[in-house]
Amino acid sequence: MAFLEVSNVTKGYEGHLAIKDLNFSIPKGSIYGLLGPNGAGKTTLIRIINQITAADTGEVVFDGEKLNPSHIARIGYLPEERGLYKKMKVLEQIIYFGRLKNLTKKEAQKRALHWLEKFDLLDWKYKKIEELSKGMAQKVQFILTVLHEPELIILDEPFSGFDPVNTELIKDEIQHLRDNGATIIFSTHRMESVEEICDYVGMINLSQKVLEGSISDVRNSFKENEYEVYYRGELNGLSFDAKEVSREDRLALNKAVFVIEPEKAKALIKELNDTVDIASFSEQLPSIKDIFIKKVEEGNHG
Amino acid sequence: MGKIGLITWREYITRVRKKSFLIMTILGPVLIAVFYGIIIFLAVNDSIGKDTEKVLVYDESNAIEGKLYNDDRMAFEYTSDWDGRDTDSLNAGGYTGRLLIPNNFNIYNPDGVVYESENSLSIESKERINRRIENAIEDEKMSQLGVSETAMDSLKTSVSLNALTLDEDGEAKSSSTELNTVIGMGASFVIYFFIFLYGVQVMKGVIEEKTNRIVEVIVSSVKPFQLMMGKVFGLALVGLTQIVIWLVFSGILMGVISFIFIGSDMGNIMDMANSVQAMPADQMAELGVNSMMVNVVSGMMAINWPFIILSFIIYFLGGYLMYSALFAAVGAAVDAETDTQQFMLPITLPLVFSIALSTSVVLRDPNGALSFWLSIIPLTSPIVMMVRAPFLNLATQWWEVALSIGLLITTFCFTIWLAGKIYRTGILMYGKKATYKELFKWLFYKG
């Protein structure tokens, strides 16, 4: 069931359309990667969901209801451009933002302390934001995004500014939130992280949606029937022609790439097994990054 | 607490807790007092920094030779040699200029007087020379008419006018024009400074939130209008807090001063001020009190304090709300403080205009037509009406105040609406320099 349904949404600013006739369906309890090059219209879509701005036409349905201001308290938003009051103390700031999201002071404080402890920031609670390192400030920003336990969490480039250790920490938290039932929209350029944590992706280019689906569906629909084999020995007398053969000195293995119909894969494995020692055999699915680049280039040239 | 309340509270508490607030609250009045002290001191002691102007006089007619009045501002010296006195020799003698009284000059036909100098004559010096020649002629005529010097002295009289105002029952109350002026000017200066200082603070706060990109997070929780109003109200509270602190402290200070200097005499003075007319000065001297003190106290008692204080609060808040909303809109329209100038002008112009006219036209004629209109027009009324307030007779002029306040409230509702529209669009616009044309378009964007 879709938690958020975007139907035929169009929004224009003087003379140009920021987004045009967009349709997205974001399943409940999933991590949804929203992809698109700069200026594609991602931020505009996010602002419409956040009700910072309104769509010219079209409709957004939030958990079965037409999007309305009462939903704002059920959404948590981490913008790409982070912003905190530099002169305000950490705990005070988290409580303030929690209260803006309708939490009581007491509840906000309780949850804030819990999160600060989780992120190892308890010693910093009475420090001003300007005294924190960038990574710590990012963690604080993450806390105030999720403090009110939103059902929909919109994260715009959540990993920027984090070192690998903290990236893992945040990644775990995101997955944890998803497992607890939250629906997460994850807008990013970092394709590796998309493949790692997203369940679904949707891609916008030039104000329009270019593809949408689960990660495996998307990758499968773009596969080019390439099979990659690493082996020891020489390829002789095969009935299949390799697209390319190369020596991988790094692994002390040979590598060959075949492009064949999927149903012939078994026959290929059999022949290979008779001729060489197979180290690995795998179907090459295009990465989300490759698909992204392909789609963007298609759009720009066509 | 609603969202606006929450934002107001944050704006208020973060500012009041700052050290700079404490410092400004204490130092502010001291600085203002010193600032005006210096101005008044220089204005009163206008001889400071000025040498005596020496003027060389060549009186061909001999009509006023040696009769021009000399003092430390201007002194005349006489010569019988006109030609050959070029600028070098004038400088060498320390003269600022030379005055030629022509041959055909006489006191009944005082024409053809020429003043020559290297530098242009200032208006003040010109008037001074004119006056001294006129005085010399007057004295000369008097003595020709046979008026003796003692008779002349006895012509001079000094009158001290006791100004009273009539209420609707025709009862006279004493009023002090000087005190009214001081109170009116003081109140309007405070309003002027606060609108400026706190309006700019609102603008800076908006710019800070915009450049920090905090605004994006906040407007995903509250409406931009709520954010703007919270900021405006928060700073209004900061301003009011400051004023209350000042009022309390000046109250204490006045109490202490009057206790130290006047002590138990205060009761006497109050009694005297209460008795309808001031008693003769010698009688007061017998009682050991100062007549000026009685005048001040009776003037203070004649002032309608509840009206002054109430209208101060109304005009302070109304004027502040009207202007600070505009300042907020300016902050939203720009990316950095350096870009604010083009939008600031239409806001600062009416403010500067009203304070400039308050100190001149309005003060000279508080009930004149121009003063009336300036105190009705909302952009100028918060400042101008406060100058007029102590001079108003509420029994007959209440409608002027009512009209002015009504228009002010209408206008600030309008500017807040206008600013809200610009603010809503502006806070999320980055990297684009807005023009007036664009601001106008923003007014009609769909929310």
C-alpha cells in the first residue's frame, strides 16, 4: 500500500516548469530513493510534500488523506542545506524544534536526551552549536528531524558531511526507523548508498519522472544479458563468442564477458566447466549509477 | 503555547540572555545622554571653538565711527586708510574682513555699506554686523531725540508668561511649554530609535535564518507568516523590556535625586504646585524653595500622564509593528545584508522625514495644519503624534488621536499582510537578486 501518492503534480515558476505531471507512489515502510541531477525538480517536489509551497495542479495523498496542514507534524525533513541556530545550545535547540512539531516540552526533552546518548553527544548538550564539529552538528540536525517520530521522513543528502563511521551509524538508524514502520524518502546523488539501503527508486530528469520501481526490478529491466566469468586456464573451442577477454593480474585470474540470452546461460556454464576452472560466474546487472547516467544522457540528447 | 508564541519566546529569550542586551540596557541611556549633552552643550556655548571676529571699519561719513558694539564674538577696529588694504595686510592684522561706510551714509539714509573679505560671510556674521549697525543707528537717533540713557534702560522690560490651558469647564490649568516640548520630543525620539534599532534587528534575524538555511527546517513545521510574526513580536517584547527597565531605573533615580537635593521640601513644593496659581517668587524664597522647581512640578502635574503613557505604548507598538514587518520583508528579499540598501530607502525615508519635521515644523506649531496631517498619516504619525501629544486638548481633539490610531492599526495590518506575502516567497529564494518588480509579483503567488 502506498503511504504517499503523488498524482499528476505540476508546479511552475515564472516561465518554466519545475516539475511536470509527476506521478510517484511511495510504499509504506520502505526506503524510497529519489534520484535526479541538480535542477531536476527534486527540491520542488519535496517542498510540495512539506507544504512549503503548493502544487499548481495535481494531488498528493498522504496515508489515505489529501495532503493537509495536519500532516506537517507527521513529517520529518532534513534539508540538504543544513541549518541550526549557531548561538543556541544543543539540548535547547532540539527541544525547541520538537515543540514546533507539537511535542510537549517534557516529552521533547526526554527524547532529546535519549538520542543524544545514542549518538554519544550527551557531554555536549549545554554547548552552543557553533562549538560543535560539523559531523556533530549534522547528528544534531538528524536528531531534530526524527525527534517527533514522524511517519514520513524526508532526507536530502543525509550522509554529506559524515565520515565513514558516522555514515554507518546514520545508515543503521535509517534502517532501524524503517523497520519500526516509518516511510523514508531519500534524495541523493550518491548512488552506492542508494543500492545499499533503498528498497525503491524513482528518478526525475528535466522536471519529469523517467523511471520508478523496486531496486531489483529497475536493475533487471536495464540488464543487457551480460555474464562475467573469472577463470583459470584457456578458453578454447567454445561455441559461444566472448565479448571480451582479459587478464586480471590483480586477482591472478582471467576474465571473459559474454552477451547471451538468459536461457542459454546454463549451456555456457557447462561448456566453461569442461574447458576451464571457474572461479566465479555472475550475471552483470547495471548499477543504479549506470542507469542514472544513461537516463540523464538520454534525456539531454533526446 | 501556540507556534507564534513559541517562536516569540525563542526570539525573546535568546536576545535578552545575551550580554550585549544587558550592556545596551545600561549603556544605552548613558550614551544617548552623553550624545545629546554634547549637542546641547555645543549649541548653548556657541562660542566654543570660535575666535573673535575682527572687522576693520573705514567710516568715510563719520556717522557711526566708534559706536559699533564690541564683544568677544565680534570686534570692530577703525581706520582712516581704505586703499592699499589688500587681503595680505588684512590677514596680517588678523581681520576677517573690512567694512566700508560710504561718504553719503547718514543715520536717516543708511545705504551703501560694503563688507569685503577673503572668505564668504556666514549668515550668522552677516546678521550680527547688520544688527550692530542698526543698534548703533538706533542709539544715535535716540540721543538725537533727547532720550537719556536711563530712560532707554527703563524701556527694557522682561515679562514671564504664565501659560494656562482651559479645560471644557473653562477652568484654567497651568502648563509648561518647555516641559511639554521635552516630553514630546523625548517620547518621539525613543520611538524613532526603537523602530530603527529593532526593525533592523528583525531584518538581520531574517537574513541570518536565510543564510543559515534554518528557515527551510522551520517552514516545514510552521507557516512562514507565523515565523515572521513570532520574530516581530519577540523583538517588540525585547524593546518593551528595555523600556520598562529604563522607566523603573529612572523612577528610582529621580526618587533618589529628589530625596538628596530637596528632601522634605518636596512636600512643600507639591502643595504649592497644587495651589492654582504660583505664588510670588519672594514669598517662595521665604519658604526656602526654588521657583523653577515649583514650575517644573506644577507642569508635570498638569500633564495628562495616563494619556501620554498610553499613547506612547500604542504608537510605539503600532509604529514598530508597521515598520518591522517591512524590515522583515526586506530581509527576506535579499541574500546578504549588503544587498538591503535599495529596499531600505523607502522605509527609512518616512522615518527620517518625520523626525526631521518633528524637531522643526511640528514643534513650532503643534496644532497647525501640517502637524495635524503628519500626525494622521500612518507612516509619520507614530513619531509626530508623540511630539503633539502633550499639547493636545483631549476634550476637543480626541477625534484626531482616534483617527490617527485607527489609521495606524489599519496600516500595520496592511503592511504585515504585504510583508507576509513577500516574506513567504523571499525566504526560500536564493542566489537571485530581487527587484521591485519581482517583489510585486511575489504578492500574487499562490501559497
